[in-house]
Amino acid sequence: MLNVPTLWTVFVVNFLALGLIWAYVIRSYPKFAAARFWMASSFVGAAGAMTALARLFVSSPWPLLSGAAGVIAASCLAAMGIQRFYDRPVSWRLMTATGAVSLAGVVVFMIGFEHMQLRMLCYTVGQALPLVLALRLLLWPPEGRASPGAKLSAIVILSIIAIFLARAVGNLLGYDFSASAGGQTHAVMVLGLLFLSMTLNFGFLLMAMDRLRGEVADLALLDDLTGVANRRHLLQRLSEECARSERSGEPFSLLVIDLDGFKTINDTHGHAAGDACLRHFTLMAQTRLRPGDMLARTGGDEFCVVLPSSSLREAAAIARRVLEVCRQDAASCTARDIPIAISIGVAEWDRGIGQFPDRLIAHADHALYAAKKNGKNDFAVYDPAPPLLPAPGGFGEAARTFAQDLVV
């Protein structure tokens, strides 16, 4: 025989433990806002269950009302945590209105005039509706792929809603499944809800772990100053593009970019000004890149741009656009601004490069050296077969002329 007061006591202890777990998560990851709602849900649910237990010692209906308010509020807070997890605005007004209307119905049908079926229906709606509203985010998240934790949470919420529906239908058919009635059926439902509530919080924990693991992985592949890809991410992407091009024969291109006179900026204006220039350049460059192009900072004042499915001509055109936006920005600088000038080397993948991205980087570096030698603030393309007799001005002049011919 299941003892209902014992089950409610286990419910209280379990939710207090879950609240402490979420409190530890908040302390370790203070920016993880969803954990605050889930911690509040656990503590408020524990307080509601604890208050409901007082009905064993007090004949007044107020312990049951307070317990119902706590459980409804816990359900609303859990749903708001899901909304916050997916960076959606928290529906305080909607949740407050849902809880208030539901609790008002419980009060009316308990104190105003006794009607167990309608009272339990109001209580069920207050518990279920917030979870139903949050279910869509778990099944169809904004990023398009539901994590294992989100799938588990969605399955648990559907199971909880199924129990709520069974309880509501049973009450409407004349069976009293309320807490005041007790009985083994009510005890089984409490046991099922206890297990599912624990599992739901485990689903939330899995969601949190998956999110934090993804953030750590992103940090390992992003430059912390500019927010673009770092060298590690660049090499991974180049390896993938080289392998893809070797299979399909479709070329892609690479830009290697260097900020001219960056050491002078640091020495004259300070490193903070140099960092601001790097961030400003990344913003300007990204305005001239296409969706799918990847800008990466490889170190210091050096950047690379991976241009998938791009010929040398297309890459030269993009290099010209990036160069022009920097020239226009420099021309509009005032006395307090620091003009930015860049040199760009352009290279295209070929069969000789194969699956060795360092060869492509070397080709683009060679073209960058030509642009530097040509007087900086310019771009040049890598010519795999330079003329035997150098053109006037050396290799840089020949490379620049070749680049201009490509763009024209």
C-alpha cells in the first residue's frame, strides 16, 4: 500500500535536492539564466508540497490552497526557464495570469461552493498549460535541432500532461482523484508525477550540459578579441575544403590579409587602440563577404578568408571589395581616428595542393609578399607560372597587373 504523506515527503526532499543542484549550477555558471528559473521552480514546488502536507495537522482548506499555488507556480517557473534557455522573452504576464486564474478557480470551487470536478480541472489547467506552451520550443528549437536533453524533457512533459488528462477525465466521470480523497489511485499518480518531475529536471540538466559543452567548443574555435574564427578553426575548414575540392574538382580560394603598419599603431597609440583597429577591421571586412565565407584571425594583425566554390577571378573581386571598404574608411577618418590600410594575397586551390592546406597558405602568403613589395595597401594574386623575365617593378608589379586583369 502506497502512503500518500510519505510520497509527498519524498517529493519535498527530492525538489529541495534539485534546487540545491541548480543553485550550484548558478554559482558555477552565473550567466546561465535558465538555471535561475529552474532553481526557483524546484524550491517553490518543494515549498508547495510542504505546505500541502500541513493538511494532515490542520483541518483548514488553506494548506491545500497554498500547496496548489506552489505547484502551479513551480510549473510556470519551469516553463519560463525553457523560454529563457532558448533566449525567448519570458512571458511573466501570461504565466502570472494563467496561475492567478487557475488558482482563483480552485478557491471558488473549494470555498465558494464545493465542486471537486471543476476544482481539479482548474488545478490541472494551471499545471499543464505553461508546460504545453513551452513544449513547442523543446520539439522545434530555434537552432533547428533538438538536443537529447530537449527530447527527453519533451517526452516527460507529454507524459505529465497525459497523467493530468487522465486525472481530469477521471474526475469528470465521477471519480475523486484529489489529494483530499487520498486512495491508492491518487497515490499512484503522485508517484508517477514524482518520478516524471525528477526526470524532467534531469532533462533540463542534459540541456544545460549540451549548451555549455557547445559554448566551450565555440570558444576553442573563436578568437576572443574579434569574435571571428581562430587559426585552429581555419585549419579545420581548409582541410575540409581541400578534401571536398579533391573529390569534386571544384576549386576554392583563400585570402591572406595583413594590416599595414600595425606595429606603428601599437607603438604610437597603444595596444588598446590596436585592438580596436582589429575589431573595426573585422566588422568592415564582414560587410564585403558573402554568406558561407569564413573570416579568421590567424594571429596578431594577420587574417585569412576562406572562399568556398570561388575561382581566382571571384576571389580577386572580393579582395578588391575588402580593400576598397578599408580605403574608403581611411579616407573619412578625422584627426582622432586611426586609418587602417591592408595588403591582401589571393590564391586558388589546385590539384598540386591536394589535401595539404599549408601549401595553399604558402601560395597566398607569397602573393601577400608581392602586394607588400608593390607598396602596400594593395592586393595581388598568386601566379603559379610567373614569366621568365620579370615585369618592371618586380614580381609585385606583375602580380598586381595579373590581379587587375582578372577583375577586369
